[in-house]
Amino acid sequence: MLHKTIRIKTDAPGPGAELTTYLLSKSPEIDGAPKPLILMCPGGGYAYTSDREAEPIALCFNSMGYHAAVLRYSCAPAKFPTAVSEAALAFALIRKNAKKWNVDTSRIFIQGCSSGGHLAFSYAVFYAEEELLKLTGLTAAEARPAGVILSYPVITSGKYAHRGSFEVLTGKPYEEAKKDPLFKKLSLETQVKADTPPVFVWHTWPDGCVPVENTLLLLDALAKKKVSAEAHIFPVGEHGLGLCNEVTMTPGEHYGIQPECEQWIRLAGEWLKRQCGKGK
């Protein structure tokens, strides 16, 4: 495995981001064809990036035969568009190193949990904007992800918002942020386009932190634009479950174990196979 950390820096103030790779090694005993890669964005309310939604999930994707790379993007006090610019640069870096890293450039996916889901889907709907293409030097076709995997994502800035995420992104208290022209743009259900990449999303019905309506609004928007989507809504479980098992449970209180939801990673793997033209 090629496991290394690479610094990513935009013109924004602050230390920048880090991309940590989990790249499968070539072996004469295994098909050496270029492999798909999952670019991962952990959650944390844009205040930090969670370890529980980083390496453990990356290693699960590795076990399915996919490369993975975890983006530790800039958080508070960084504001929009710093993190999405870093995601764009990470995507471009993966493409630049595709031959050396044995990556299939037509199958680079982006994944995110919670606020990391907001970042992942932000990139999926904004990737073709002029500012991001100028930053990366990619064409819109090169910059487009093959698909998006979302776990209990922050999507809407409206009634069902995770307010803290939007306070960080705008740098303003929520009620004041609502007056900012940027506010509607950050409500991603309003930004879905016909060329938005296919989506896999899962959520829990009782989520008390990021309400399930975030996913329901997303699905409605995707349906209206006829964007392919697979969704799983589980009837039990709170927010931030990670892998939903002992691997990502929090210390002491053992929070995060939810066997009913543990199948999400297998379901995501099956969806990835279909997106990659396998398992039909």
C-alpha cells in the first residue's frame, strides 16, 4: 500500500488541507488494471474532520478493491469556498498522479459523512464552475466525479439545517447568514443539475442532529432533474454512526454501534460495482 500524506494549499489563509492516500499495491498475483478511487471527506460540522469517518472507512473501501484518499480539509475559521477549492485540488492531484498511483481516472468517486457530505456534494454540483476549473486546470469533463456516496449528509441551509455548518461556511450567526446571497447557494438541494453525478445516500430516520429531511430534499431535487440515485433510510440510529460497529464506536459510552445500519458499507460497495460496470 502507498500510504502518504500530501499538503494541499489554496490562497486562503490558514495551514491548508492534507490528503492521505490508501493506495493498493500492484501484485503479479492480482489483476493490475487501474483501479477506481474514493476521495473521502470526513464530517465534523466544518469545525474539525472526524477520525471515525476517515481511515476505518477508507480501509473498508480498500478491502473491496478500491483505492481511497482522505481529505483533511480546512475547517473553522475557514469559510466557503476554501474547503471545496481544496477538494477540487485534491481531485486534480489524483488525476495528475493517476498513472503512478494506478488510478482509473474515469472512476474517481467522492464520499462524505455529515458536513463532509455537504462538501462532497458541493464539489459534485460546483465542479464545473469557472473558478474551480481555473484553479485546477481541468476541463469540466475531467473534473466531474463518477459518483457520490453520502452518509447522513448536511444538505439544506433552510428549515432543517445543521445551523453550525452554515455559520462556519458564511462566518456569520445563522439568522444573519440567512441574509447573505451565498446562503441559498449553500443549500445544495437548490443546486442540482441534470449533469450532477449519480448518488448513493443513506440516513437514519431519527437523526436528531442532521434531520433526515436533508436527504429527502436531496432525493426530491435529484428526481426532478432525473439524476440516478440509490437511497437507504434506516428506521433506527442517531447521527454520526461511521461504520455503525465497534470499529468506529466512541470510547467510554460506546456510541455508534447500530447493527441495523451496518450494512450501508456493503450496499455502497454493490452500488460502486454497478457504477463501475461490474456485477451486472
